[in-house]
Amino acid sequence: MTIRALHVASELYPLLKTGGLADVVGALPPALIELGADVRVLLPGFPAVLAGLSDLQPVARIGERFGASNVMLERGTLAANGLVVYVIRAQSLYDRGGNPYLDAEHVPYGDNAQRFAMLGWTAAQLAQQLDPAWAPQIVHAHDWHAGLAPAYLKAAERERGKPSARTVFTIHNLAYQGIFPAHQFGQLGLPSDFFHM
């Protein structure tokens, strides 16, 4: 039996790199594939990511979510090694120049909570067959950007009454935690009782 795993991250070398996270996400999936696993990656549709993937094909129409409209899930391949990469195309959330996390004044974008909630939520949807042709057994979330993926999976498990995938959460740099004001919790679409330690 082949293990199906989805790596969820904000960066992937050589498409987009601001630090070591991109190196790990660029190296770990191909290493697991060499060991026989069926591994894919989910990324936000940042301009550098979209430009670096070949053969982008639509997978699912998500519609409106987290303040973005016309959101699509697409699938392409990384030319360097043939890695299958899912990408969330949400222009109002991800189509911004420069740093993927900070504006021109080096201040975090005010909607980062929603931008990266979209990433975690989409990962949970993939684990529930958003792509009719493939669903992961394991969702590996990397750093705070993907940190809500296990929460969305837990909420879906509660709603459906059955688990859809196991989760792994790796912190690559504890200095960056993705902390947001409490009033933004209501915009994440999670059950209210999830707002606790």
C-alpha cells in the first residue's frame, strides 16, 4: 500500500524562498517519493509559484471564501523534478508583489489571518476529496502559515463523524508564530469552542 501525503506550506524551493522552510519543503517530498510514497504539495497562488509551475489544470472551483471571490484549486508540476503541486488561485489574497508576508513598509499584511486560513482550509478540503482523483492519508502542515490545517480537519471530523486524514505539524522557526487579534477568530470559520489552548 502506498502512503498518500500532502505537504502544506507557504514556500517551496525553487519557486519561492524567504528562508529555510522553502528548502525543507523542496527536499522532503521528493525524498519521500523516492521511498515509494505518493506525495504532493499545496501552496498559495503567489505570483512566483504560478510562474514556476507547468501544465496548470483546474481541479475544483472553491468560489468565495475568506473574503476572496472566484477562488480555484489548480494542479501543476514542478519542472525540476515532476513534483505535483496544488495551488490556490485567489487573486485578492495572493497576487501581491514582493514579500509574500509583508507589505512595502515591511509590515505584515492586515489580512494574513484570512490568507493563510485559506491555505489550511483548502488542505482540509483536499483530505475530504476536493480532488476527486486523489486525497491524502496524511496532511503535513509546515509552520504557522499552514497551522490551521489540523484544526479544519478536526472540525470536519466532528461534523462528518469520521476522520479523513492524520496530521503532522512541523515548526521550522518558532520566532514566527502568526499571532493575530482575538477579534479575527470569527473570520476563520472554525467552531467557537476551538478558541482555547
